[in-house]
Amino acid sequence: MTIASILGAIIVGAIVGAVGRLLLPGRQPIGWVLTIVVGIVAALIGTAIAQAMGVATTDGIDWIELVMQVVLAVVGVGIVAGLKRGSRV
């Protein structure tokens, strides 16, 4: 991995995580750093799923892959927020 690919993953993860957090209704008790981490994980998993389905190599913007990443980010932010709420006693 090059520094450019790592920075690219962080930027895409931040955007995907932020969009996922914005699409999730209500307030999430997680910080932006954790949102970015969830976004990076969602972007990586979404890319892997898209590649497995054969839709990750299209010309232009890969809309199907992007939708998968955002949906996974919404689910991930929801899970992490739920775990964070549940840990407060």
C-alpha cells in the first residue's frame, strides 16, 4: 500500500462514514474519529462485496459500490452507536 492509497481510504472512509451518519435518524453518541473508522471499514467491505459481485470495475463512478458502502456505513454507525448507548450504566 502506498501513502496515496492510505490517504485515499481515509478520505473515502470519512465521506462514507459522514454520509452514513447523516442518513441515520436521531443523534449518535459517537465521535467523528469513530465515524471515520466505521466509514473506512464500510468502504473496504463494500468494495470487497462489489468486487465479488463483479460490479466494482465500471467506467466512471461506481454507483453500486458507493451505495453498498453507504448502506454498510449506516448499519455500522447504528451498531456502534447502539453499543455505545448500551455500555452506559
